Amino acid sequence: MFNSKLAQSLSLSALALAVALPASAAVIEGFDVSDAAVSADGNSFGLWTNTLNTGGDVHYSIQTGTTFIRSDDGTATFTGTATNPSGVGAIFDLTFTGFTEDYSVVKTGGMEEQDDWKFYTGLTADSKITVDGVDYFAQLVGAPDNVGTMPVFQYGTGANDKTADFGGSVWLDMYNAEGEALFGDNHWDINFDLTNNPDLVPDNPGSGVDVPAPATLGLLALGVAALRLSRRKQA
């Protein structure tokens, strides 16, 4: 037999959880990512792994399908793949935090800072670049004391630190899974161009991106349904 007290308890728990859960961040802008640099050999690349590899194999060309996606909670993801001349693959799985429109230390190898430059001042702890099956965890160069003294993630017109094209760049210190610093002061670089892609924004009509119902709405519905069933059994 249905237990009305149990139903009330479940419904109240569901309602409480629904209220407590934060709303999901909404995607506000999406870009396709491509190489912004050219090696001495004439090969384009976007990822430079410094002392991890030797010769031309330090240069990884960013592959089609790599994206930079911004959300309204001040975070952004940089995901996709890159390949070096020997066919070794790299996988980007980076989440940037701390969005700001103003930052004092910039890289100007492409051009002087423009009005459209924007910045991210942090990375989540699980951000990584996987190269040849090995995970290298990433933090902004000099983190956590880098903010205000070292460059962070920058993007905008000429922000790729190589050309005047619209793009971005970032210097990364790399760590192993135990949090031990790798490669000394030899940071990795990502220099990239960006092409706006409205299809990457779920709310954009015709994007073809499914937007799942927020978990909070499902929990609210569960709570309301349980309360109604409980009241019917008590009637």
C-alpha cells in the first residue's frame, strides 16, 4: 500500500534538492578553432609542447572539430584535438574560468591590444592536454600567483600573439596527476585563430544542438507529482 508519509517525505526532499541545485550555465558564444602559427618548416600549428618533443614534433596542428565555447557563468571550454608531423595526437580538455574584459598583462606578438580583447584568469584543476595517451594537467603559467603579473588566456583581434587575425593565445604550466610540476620553466603555448560558429550555441534556431531540460525542473515536477498523489491517498 502506498505510504502517504513516505510520499510527502520524498516530495519535500525533491523540492528541496531542486531549489538547492544551481541552474546550468548557458552557452552564449561558440567558435571553431584553427592554427595561428607557422613553423620554420612552413607547417601551421597551434600547440607547442616545448621540451616534451624534439625538432618539428613540438608543433601540433589543431584539427577540425576543435572548439572554444563560452558560457554565461564566466567559464569557457577549449576541446578538440591536434596532431604533430609524426602523427602523435593531442587531446584538449580545458575549462577556463574567471572571465574579465580588462587585464593588465598581455602578449602583443600579433598586434597591440585592441578594444575587443577579453580574458580568462583561471583553469579548473581537471583541465588537461593528453598527448600520446599521457595526461598532462594544465594551469596558467605562474598560477596561482600569476594574476596581474603574468599573461593569462586572451582572445580578440590579434590576440593570438602571432598575427592580426581574430584568435587567442595562452601559456600553460604542465603537471602530472600527482600535482608535480613538469618541464621546469618550459611552458607550453597554444596560439589559435577563431571563427564564430552560431551552430555551437544551443539556443540558436537551427543549430541542431539539443538542450536537455534542467535537472531542477525534473526534480520540481517529481516533487509536485508526489505531493498530489499523497493528498489523493489521504482524501
